Amino acid sequence: MTAMSTTTRPGAASPPKAGKTSGGGPRRRRRSLPNGLPWILPALIVSVGLLYYSIGYTGYISTLKWDGTSPNPESVGLDNYGLLFTDPIFWTALRNTVLFFLVTFGVQTALGVFCAVLLHSRIRLAVVYRVLIFLPVVLAPAIMAPVFRQIYAAGGQFNDVLGFLGLGFLAQPWLAQSSTALPVLMAITIWQWTGLNFILYFAAMGQIDSEILEAARIDGASNWRILVSIIWPGVRGTTIALAMLSAIGALKTFDIPYLVTLGGPNFATEFLGTFIYRESIPLAHVGYAGAISIMLLLLAIVMAFIFGRRRNSEER
Amino acid sequence: MFEIRTRRAKIVLQIVMTLIVIPFVFPLWVMVQGSLSGQGWENYAIVLAVPELPQFFLNSILVAAATIAIVYVCSMLAAFGFSKLRVRGKEIYFWMLILALTLPEVVLLTPLFATTSSLGLFNTPWAVILPIAALQIPFAVLIARNFVDGIPDELFDAARLDGASTFSGFRYIVVPLTRPIVAAIFVLTFIAAWNNYLLPLVFLQDLSSQTLTLLPQFFVGRFSDDQTKVLASAVISALPVIIAYLSLQRLFERGLAAGALK
């Protein structure tokens, strides 16, 4: 809102209210504008209304011992939260979420940066590579789950490939063991989301000033040096955004563990999402599921806050 | 980025890139190959002959279309209101929306389960459409508002001076000028609605109301252990999105990239 806009504003159109304010131009201009509340109302009703109602309701349910259908639930105060903190499955789910985030984010970042750099280096068939890496992003995990269940089965294609590479001794039932089920889910997630990291890094690298790159090259900097000292710092903003996205994504994880391993074996691939689902729908521990939901929500907000601050300080 | 001087380095990089891409293609190859083993193309004929299949498709289209329509209307109106009109306590409302950005949908499960059953919305597409729309609107409003902020105020002042109503300003300035950002909102919402699994899983128990993402599980039940049919059904469900992406490649990439940079 510049001074220009106030001079072009027709004084006659302003309602009497505007005369009362002795403030500056922009303020008077705003006063003369039509009321916008009806315009933002639909979005507020559908989104804020539904979501905040749900959160409030979840908060209330989390103080109940309830199966979701019985007419008179029993109020138990904060007992569900007490129960939650002593529940080993909750801690397993949290541990899995953290591990999951660290590994998927690390690998996706490395792969994304590497592919973006290569495809910026006048490689042939760049569009083909780009499409093939990005394609998994648009495919539903639910649709791909049966494929991955088959690939990582004891007699599946992954073991075939290992055998073909002369690594047959490594063949094992990947999804049936606690030690390997989580890494398989990480691999599936990396398969799915690397394309997004790649596209974002690719775009961010396009913004790096080519003169700086040329100057560095004239000074004799190697490709590796340029990657570490110019490209990587140049895409920092993207990295932080992606870290936040991966963290929230790890907290939200549901489809893949539910459909590929059902959280097993022995809770080795339990996440907060699958935990909430099992407690609320099949087990009908609705109150307890509410308490887990509130914890998940708090974690998501804390995460967004941490990364948001990080990014703001970066922009300053 | 990298400067590749020698022919040898060029070939090495080409090979490295190809090796990286193989694991990305491998699952798709397994899917197609598996769907064609056993009875070959017959698998597809059998899957396509299942009478419920068209219904799954129609339901997915309905859910995606309705979600996109709701998100589009709500976010455009709100973006205009937030950006160009007078709203008391505007930023408070805006932050209430923004806070919902990180909300995991699984948190909605318990309250929506109780609410949909008491409102009789269980097994209706609304039980899925409304939550997805609610989750998509905050981000759509955020990027649309940023975009509308870039439209000069003078344009609206001039229109008002010429006697145009607020709605005309919206209809003839905001709607045509926001096309690039609308494309991103469409793509994001489409993917979110089309690929959603959890909400249909919980709220659409009735076979006639289910969406495509539930199809592979449906076929696991229908054809018990016949994996080839299950994979054929997975290919059939994946095909519409693959075609959409290949024909609108840049649009999809830009749209989903915009969604990542909240």
C-alpha cells in the first residue's frame, strides 16, 4: 500500500466513518473498503470450523474411557495420558518416527541434491530421468503397497536381485523380521518422495547466480568444491523446508506401514498413525486414541515451530 | 552446474544417473510384469469385468471433483477477502487457518468417526470430501493470498471508481489473474483427494461408496492369493494419475513443489 494508492482513491466514495480517523492514508483507505468477512467465511467454516471442532472434541474424548458407541462414557481425567507415557508401544512408535525421519530425510536430500546437480550438467535424456524420478510422487502409496509387499517377500524380487548380483547370502524375509521391516519402509518412502526433493533442489539451483559459478571455476575450484561451497549453501532454504516436510511426513506416516507391515512384526514398524488407528477403530479404545492424537498434534506444532523459526532466522 | 570437460566423464555421469534411476523404475516394472504373468492379458480382462470397478472409479472422480470445487471456491473467496477487503481481526483468522497447516489427518479420526455416524454421513462421500477439503484449504488460502497480494490495489480502486461492484472486481480481476496459482491448487488438491487412503478406509465401509485406493485391498479379498489380479488392479488404478502426470508434467511438478514450500 503506497502513497500512490491513496491519491488515486476517490474521496467521495468513502463512508462517513472514514472521516473520524485522523490516521494516515493507508488506514483511511482500508476503512473505505467493503467488508470482507462474508468472503472469508466459507473457508473459515469448512476448514477452521471442522478442524478446530475435531481437535476440541478429541481433547474432550481423551479424558474419557469410551468405546465410541456406548451412551455413557466414563470420565477418567488425565488417566489416558498417564497410561500413554508408560505404554512401551508409544515409545516404540516415537523412536521409529525419529529414526524414520533421520534416515529418509538424509537419503532423500543426498539423492535429491545429487540428481539435481547431474541434471543441471547437460546430461542427455534429462527429461526422461526427471519424469522417472518424479513419477512415484504422484502414485498413491495404497496402490503401490501390494507391489512392495511382493518385492520384499521371502521369495520376492528383491532377493532375486540380490542373488543376481552375487549377494544371494543376504537374501532374507525382509518384512517378517523386526530388524529389517523398518528399513524396508524407509526404502519405500525414499522411493516415493525423492522426486519431490529433487524437483525442489533442481528449481533452487536454477536460481544460483551463474556468474558466481564461473568466477569460482576460473579461480580453479573443482566440481566438488563448487558443490560444497556454493551450491549446498545456495539451497539451504530448500533444505530447511524439506526437513520440516519430512518431519511432519514422518509424524503423519500411516498408509505404508499399515498396508505393508500392519505395524509389525512385534510393533517394529509401529508409528503414531497406525497406533491411533488400531486403538480407535479395531480396538475401540477411543479415549486412549484421543490422548495419542493430542500428543501427535502437539509434536507436529512443536516441529513446525522449530523449523519455522529456523527458516525465519535464515531469511533475515 | 558441473562442468564436464572430457568425453569419458560425460559417459560416466550418464551411467551413474542411469544406475540411480533403475531402483525408481524397478517397482513399476515388477508391477506391470507381475500383472501380466500367469494368464497374461486375461488378468486385466478379469479385473475389468468385476462389476464394482466402475463404481470405484466414479466414486474417486466424485470425491476429487467435489474436493477441488470446495477448495477452489473457498480459497479464492478467502484470498480476495484477506488480501483486498476490510476484515476486523483479519490476521487472527489468518493465523487460525495457518495453524491447521501441519495437522495430521489421523488426528481427525476419532472425532469424525463419532460425528459422521451421528449425522448420518457415514458411507457417504461427504465423510471423505469435507475433511480433505478442510485440510487443503489452509494451504490453498496461503498461496492464493500471497498471489492476490501481488495484484495492484489501483486495479480494484479503478474498477470501483467505474462503478463496479465488489463481486465484479473479484469476477473480472481476481479470477482471470490467479490462473497460474489455481493450477497449483488444483494439482495439489487432486493428488490429496485421489490418493487418500485413510479416510475412505474408515468412513467408506459400504462397497458401493468406496474409492480406487481401496481397490487393491478389495481384490486381495476377492481373488484371495491371486497376486497377478491384484497387481493388474493396481496398474489400472495407477494409470489415470500416470497419464495425468505425463500429459501435464510441468504443471504437476510445479504444483507439488509449491505445496512443499509452505
